[in-house]
Amino acid sequence: MNTFWNKIKKIIDRYPILFIGLVIYLYYFFTSFNFFKHIGERRSFFDYILQFDSLFFMWLAAFAFSQFKKIQKSYKEERERMRDMERIVDQQRISQQIINDITTLLQDNVNNPLAVISLTTQEIRKRMGGDSELLRGIERIETALHRIHGTVRDLKAYEEQKVLEMTSRPLGHQDK
């Protein structure tokens, strides 16, 4: 019985206008049936109005029901949209946390050894001032150090830019 009622409920949710029409015309049918049952009686115009007056209220109730269904549907769509936005924000938070963790890891594990290498190459340069081949090797090491340091700095700048973009743009306008 419960599955039958759920099926009826789904049909009403999917086709509310058909349900409304069915109720109105069933009411009209029974009212007309009652009217024709007493056909031999003498009636005034006011009696006819009283016989079918609730039909107007049925139409008003049907209109209210259809408006209620529209509001219910828009509310459901808004809830789904809010869930999607929350999911997008959560994904952005997770990716932002990953980027932040990677950048922090790189800064801690790369910058400190780079500083040691840089200081060591400066000391070697001071001690071996005349050897041009050794100086070229030190320059290559220093160029590589600057490139690595620039990459770590660019990652940090990228992370900061993403944080600013995420906080400055509206929720509904996320990149897909």
C-alpha cells in the first residue's frame, strides 16, 4: 500500500495540473449528478448559483495548489544549487590547503639547502678567485640556485593569488 501511495505522490509531484483538473472535474461530475437527480424540482437562479458555487472555490484552491508546487520546486532547486556551491567551496578549500602544504614543504625543504649552497659557493668564490673554470662552474651553480629560488617564489605567489581570487569572486562564478 505504501509503494502505491508513493507512486501516486510522484505522479502528483510530476503532473500537478492533471491532478488539479481531475479533482475539479470529479467534483463537477458529482455536483452535476446531484443536480440532475433533483431535476424535477423547481429552482431559481440563486439555487443554481448555490449548487455550483464551490466550483469557483475549487478553482481558487487549484490555483493555490499549483503556486505551492511551483514554490516547492524552486525551493528544491535552490537547495540543490546551494549544495553544489558548498561542494565547490569545499573542493577549493581542499585544493588550496594542498597547494599551501606543498609550498610550505618546498620552502622548508628547498630554501634552507639553497641558502647553504649559496653561502658555500660564495666562500669558494672568495678562496678560488683566479681559477676561471672553477668560477664558471660556481656561476652555473648560482644560476641554478636562482632558478630554483624563483620557482619556489612563483609557487608562493601563485598560492597567494589563488587565495585572493577565491575570496574576491562571487560563489556562483567558479571556474569549471
